Amino acid sequence: MEAETYRRLADRRSGEDRAVLLALADAEGRHEAHWLKLLGPHSEPAPRPSISARIHARLASVFGTVFVLAMAQRAEQRTTYDHDSDATAQMAADEHIHGEVIRGLTARSRQALAGSFRAAVFGANDGLVSNLALILGVAATGMTPHLVLATGVAGLLAGALSMAAGEWVSISSQRELLDASVPDPQAHRSVPALDVDANELALVFRARGEDEAEARAHATTVFDQIRQPRTEQSGSIAVRAALGDTESATHGAGQEIGTPLRAGLSSFCFFAVGAAIPLIPYVLGLTGYLAIAVAAVIVGLALLATGGVVGVLSGQSPWPRALRQLVIGYGAASITYALGLLFDATLG
């Protein structure tokens, strides 16, 4: 079934990624042939694929995303061939290498997803936990359901706006710091006019960590390349290689950390979605302990989902991360609920 998953993923990819996935499918096909040969007549009827394998194949045909690749990576890493006497040493080695192949295929996708995914998960989780804690805290004081709902809506808006502003400032500040480290384009154009004897260029390399001898040798090499009878473009390339490519540095930094607008909007939307979930029972008109219990249950399910997604994307078991999210969320909500009860008792 793993071979079928890789083939379906390959159908949604192109170029080198497609070729790699088809090669993985062929390798899994060889493993399947090995087991069929060992089983002989006992291989019929063919066993049904596991539920997990069928889910992977279905997700591959529908989504074909990093989620499926991450699950495939975990499946390869959990190989039992190391301890199976019927599996060959080559098959066991194949499975370990397959895990690294999948890791390589998912690395670029994970990097592209990292910025927006972090904002999405952090925003949704913060909305779930903070608004559940707020609602349970004020509900424990005996506040009417109407006021609990109004407080929850205010917490949703305040938190979403705060998250959006925080992400905007964070990403903007990070980009400004990175921009400050990008070489000045005017410096590139100034290098050919430097006094070779004074060798100011060597100071640049010394400031970047080279010792004096290395810096002077490095600067001499750059000047020699500039003096060679080549085109002006070639000399410019030599200088850019020495001081750093400003265009690629700026472009790469922007891709890696994302834009302030995207991060801000992502945080706002996902916080608002997360914070709206504990309000559902109050919107539906539930009151008292029933509303509190329903809010806690649906938020718990949402926390399990966000934690599980993080686990899947990291190529690890989703359950420990899902339970970690649940324990943290319920812990915060329990504390505020207890404080609300204490505050109500004090006033009473």
C-alpha cells in the first residue's frame, strides 16, 4: 500500500520530486514481491491494507501535501524490518534510507510553511485557551450567560487585534534587523575605486572574523579578479561574491520570515476562530454548568486536533503533542475557573 501512496503523490508532483517518489514506489514494490514470494500460495487472498495505509493513500490522492509526506516519513521511520527475521538486511536499510528521502522532500515544504503555520497554530491555540479560561473564569463568578457571552466576544476581539499587532511588529522588526545585515549595494560599486595599497577591503573581511593575513589574501584575490581582462559584469560578479549578494540575501530573508501583513492577518483570523469555539454553547443559548461543560469539551477536541497536526507535520507521533496541548489548555482554564469561584465566594 505504501507503493500506491507514493504513486498517487507522484501523480501530483513534477520534475525531480516525481522521479524520486516513483523510485520509492518501485522500491516498495520490490519489498511487496519479497513477501509474496515467501508466502507463496498463502498470499491469496491478498490481505486488506491497514486502515492507516488506506488513509495515507486517500489523503495522497486528495491533498498531495506536506501532511501526507510527513505521515509517510513517520511510517518509514517506524519500520519493523530490523527485528523481522524474514526481512533482508537490504530491506531494513531501504526503509531507513526511505525515511531520509522523505525528510528531504518535506524539508522545503516545511520551511515554506514554517512562518505562516507557526502564526496559525499559535494564534488558534492562544484563542482557544485564553478565551476558554476567560469564559470559565467569569462564569464561575455567577455572571449571567448574556454577560459571559459579551465578555467572550470582547476577549475575542481584543485578543485577535493584539495578536495581529504583535505579529506585525515582530515580523517587521525581524525584517529590519535582517535588512541591517545585508551588504550596502553602494559598497559593491565602490570596491574597484579603493586604494589597493591601503587595502581597505581587508578591513571588511577582518570585521567578519578573518585574521589579518587571511583578510589581506582574500582582498588581494578580489582585486586580482577585478584587474583581469574580463568584462565589467565579471568584475561585478567577483565583488558581489566577496561582499555578498544583496538581492538574493534580501529575497531569501523575505521568503523565510514572510510578510508582516500575512502574519498579522493569519494571527488575527486564527485567534478569532479559536476564540469563537468556546462561545458556541452560549451562542446556542446553553446556560450554567451545561454551557461550561460543552465549551470545555469542544475546546478540548480542538486542542487535540491542533496538537495532533503539529505532531504529524514534525514527523512524530501526534498523540503526545495532542495530549500536551490538552493538558496545558485545561490547566490554564482550571486555574481561572478556580479563581472565579474564589472571587465569587469572597464577594458573597
